[in-house]
Amino acid sequence: MKQHPESLAAIKQILNSEASTETKLKEIVSLINSNYPKCIWVGFYFMNHQTQMLHLGPYIGTPTEHTIIPFGKGICGQVAVSGETYIADNVQEESNYIACSLGVQAEIVVPIYDKETLVAQLDIDSNTLSAFTETDRLFLEEVCREIGNTIGGEMHLPSFVAQK
């Protein structure tokens, strides 16, 4: 992702705005998408700990049929269980990969915490193999820390996420 410091400053500004949580998250996925030319899909999934399901929230990219994903299934479901960032340099080599789009070659999923509770995750797909660097991982983890620290309390399965 280009211009990490400028992007982080812009994300902090979005998070501290008076906009709704949904609008803030839409603006963040838009910013990430526009600043990272290898992205073909950027979005948020929200945790439902009671049902052990992830629910799709704001995203940019090709519409997906994966609006609800069980914990443990696919890379997003894997992160729901592990609570740790996961980078798939080549999704075709992942035994647990759920194909969302034929063009996806690489994926990164970064958890978002409200204090110690995993509430959501940022999912980014790329059409380029090994698209995500260590610098990207560190940047996206910082973005997700900022999201969690600023609006994490508003991200416990909000009403605007996919319910079906």
C-alpha cells in the first residue's frame, strides 16, 4: 500500500469524524482500495460469537455470496478462531480457502479487537500473487488497532451487517 503514514492519518481523521460507524467503515475500505492498486476486494466481517458466524459488513469489490461464514471455514473463519493476522500469498495453495472470485490470487485478513474481544476483521483480496508485504501487514494491523481503539465498542455485530 502506498503512502502508509498519509493513509493512517486519513484513517484516523475518518475514525474521529462525526459520521456513523457504517459510513466510517465505508470510507476506510474506499481509502484502502484506492491506495492499493493490487486490491480487488476490501471489506469487513463482524463476529457473532453466539452463533460462531462472521457477518459481512461494508466492502468494495465484486459482490460475494459469502455474506455469512462459519468460524473455522475459509481464511476469514480461520482468523475468527486464531485471532491473528493471516496472509495467503497464493490462495490456491490454501486447503481452507473459500473462493470468492476467480481473480483472487492472494489475501490478507487482519483481526479487529475491542479491548480483548475480537469483534471484526478486515479482509483484503488481491489479483497478484504474494501481494502483501511485511510492511503492509504492519500497516494494516495498525489500522485495525486504530479502528478497535476508536470505534471498537460500536462494532459488536452492528445492525448494518448482513444477517442472512
